[in-house]
Amino acid sequence: MKGKSPKGVIALLTGGGDVPGLNPAIRAITIRALNEGYQVIGFRRGWAGVVELIRDKEADNTDNYQILTEEIVNRAGRSGGTFLHTSRTNPAYIASGDVPNHLQQSYKAELNDLTPEVLANLAFLDVDYLIPIGGDDTLSYGVRLAKEGFKVIAIPKTMDNDVPGTDYCIGFSTCVTRTIMITNNLRTSAGSHERFMVLEVFGRYAGFTAMLPTLAGSADRCVIPEHKFSIESLTELLIDDRKRNPSNYAVVLVSEGAAFDSAETMYTDSRKDAYGHAKLGGIGDVVSSKLRELSPKFNDGRSVDVINQKLGYLVRGGDPDAIDSIVPMAYGNLAVDLILQGISGRLVVLRNGRYDNMPIEVVTSAKKLVDVEKHYNTERLRPQFNSFANQPLFIIAGE
């Protein structure tokens, strides 16, 4: 690359869903790496920018990457989202219609593995180290590149907090903070109208974003993907919660991946992303409808109305909270620390309140889920705990 620094080039990218804390991580990596003598580039739109790069010095690749400076990252470093943009592109599974125009003659299958192009594109830019910031999907392709011999340092990000190997993923604290805040704000309406309040929250496979606010007292009950629940039991519990509440209302948080014991997980449509995931959604609507329908059975024949809200992007947008400003700064510096030691193939992590790193393969080794037996009361449909002694900061988020 023109103007390559003596120590080399570090590239980074953000993939998957946006969360608050991505820009602080980009800022931390860039400033530290520049101070250490590296050049830093940021790929745009996650893995898409790497895949779509044109290996021609005369080509306009401004849509695919940019050279990062202290001025650029300082301007965005305190804001939410990712100024590099993001996508759910998986270079190992590119559908025929998504193959870049300049590669269509070479890749004509229904699904195409463009990893050879990714490696060639990284070499074209003289990239020495790559730092992907993402959830288990984005980072799973980082594992693939590491197995191909490329030097990768991964940073965990997802508000679901379900990347294996770490107690904490960027975005989780802000998500929990916003969920608590919004739930508490909506209490006035729930109490004024004496209703149930059903809030659908993120959580495809793991229920951490429903469990933590409930543990903090923002909800009476929560239902999570790890345990299929009885809607009749939930209705009976909420009727009892409502009767015991002086303002005559009750609150339940519903993970988007939760399901009735007599039904499958709900999807908004059948289309799947590059990692094989159909879009979740709608369980909050169904729970609300069923609560209205079943409430007379447990409430002396009288129906209870419902306030139904899908939190979604309300907890994903905006600026990061304190933890999602501090942890990304630390993760970014941890990644550069490893590079300075000549170490790669690692995931930077928080474990038991200490910053550390793990082999990157941990990302694809298992699913990180709520330990139902240990932390979830399946009869009471709420978190349970025996002692807080020696537990990690977020109690149920450790492994």
C-alpha cells in the first residue's frame, strides 16, 4: 500500500448488527496503532468491503476501505453505531447474485466461497493484521481466516452477549441500561391503565438481555430462548403479580427467540441471511394476544388489556453508556498489545472481571447460553441465584 508505515498495516472492520461501543473500539485501535508506528485502514460494510475490493491501483475503492487517522476516529469515537458501516456478509457463502461484478466470471455457483479473493485482497493492501469486531457470526469467518494462516485478532461485540469465551461483549451494557430505562418509563402507562406490559427484547438463542433487567427488578417475569414456556403458566403468574402490585399492573420481558412449549420459534419471514438466520420477531405480539385471551380464566372472568412494545432498535441506537465506552477502549488496546507481541489467532475477552485473551477458535467451539438449571426458575419464569459471592459483574453472563 502506498505510504505503508515501517511497522506494517493493521486493518479492522465491524460486522453484524450495530451497537453502541463500536466507534470507541475503532478509535482505541487506531490511535494506539498509529502511535506505535502502524498504518490503519478500516474496511467498510464489514466483510463486504473486503470481498468487493478491486485489485487495481487505478480503481476507486473508497466504498470498500479508508485510511484511518486520529482526526477521523476522534470525531466519531464518542458516538454510537459504526461510521465504517456494517453488513452480514459471509465471504464463505456468497450467493450468485451477490458476487461482485468483477468476479462473476470466476464464481458462478449458487453459493460461492470467496476466501481466495479475501486473502488476495488483504495481500494487495499489504495488510499484516486484521481485527474484526463482531458477534459469533462475523467472528466465525475470522476463525476461518486464522485457519488459512492469516493473522487475526478478534474483538467480541453483540448486545445478546453470547460470544463464547468472554463474560462481556461490546453493546451489552447499553442494551441492558436502555431496557431498564424504557421499561421504567412505560410503567406509568401500564399502571395508569392497569394493564400487562409485554416488551419484546433482543435474544436469538440466549436470554441474557431479558434476564439481566429482570434480575435488576425492571420486570416481574421473563421468557427466554433456552426454555420453552407455558403461556397459561405465564398468564397465571402475571395475574398474581398484577394483584400484588399497588398500581395493578405486571411486566414481562420476552426474548425474540422465546417460544411456547407447544410451538416453534417465530420468524417474520422465511428469508435467511448469509449465516443461515431467518429474521426473528412477533413473539411479543402473540404473547400479548394470548394474555388477553387467557386472562379471564385466572381473573374472575375479567380480561386484562396489554401494552405491547418491541424495543428493538430503541436499545441499539444512540451513544454508548460508561461500560460500553471503557470496555471497547480496553479491548482495542488489548488487540494492539497482542500485535506488538507478534501474537495472533486470539479473541480478546473479559473473564471474572479481568481482561485477557483466548484462542480465537473458542468462538465456534460452542454456544454461550443461559445456564437454565443454575440461573433460571422454570416454574416462576424469572432469574434465580443462590449467592452473589465470587460471581462476575453481570452475574449470569459468565461461563
